[in-house]
Amino acid sequence: MEALDGNAIAGQLMEVFGGEMTTVTGRCAGCRRTWQMAELEVHTHAPGTVGRCRDCGVVLMVLVTARGVTCVHLPGLVDLGMPTAP
Ligand SMILES: [Zn+2]
């Protein structure tokens, strides 16, 4: 299945972070490149939703929703900016 970009999960990111996240930047812990969340390589058919670095493939973000609660894991994302008001 072809990867999507971060725009595909804009609504989910807004729900979790409380504001617009697609233009927020974060840096990859693997290659140190800075990305906007809209630029991430997103896979929605993994267990949960996975956002990877387009350069080095490091998993930057995992979102898993169970029983109405979304858990966020940011294993490879550093210097994540703040969302803008909705
Ligand atoms: Zn990277």
C-alpha cells in the first residue's frame, strides 16, 4: 500500500494536539532533518498510524486509538513545535 502524507491525518493530529499540526515542524532524531508534519510519510494500515521520516525511514510518530482513547508515541521526533489555534 502506498504511503500517504501528513495531510491525511490532519484531523487526527488536531484532535490529539488540540490545534493545527500540519504546518508545525519537528526534527528527525535519525538524520536531524526538520520536517513539517504534512511532509511525513504516513502509513495508516500498520497497527495504528505511523509517521516516518521520508529521508531515513525512522519512525517519528505512532498514534494508536483503542476504546476511544488515542495514545501518542514520538520515538524519533525531537524539537516538535506547538500547534496553532484551531
Ligand atoms: Zn530522518
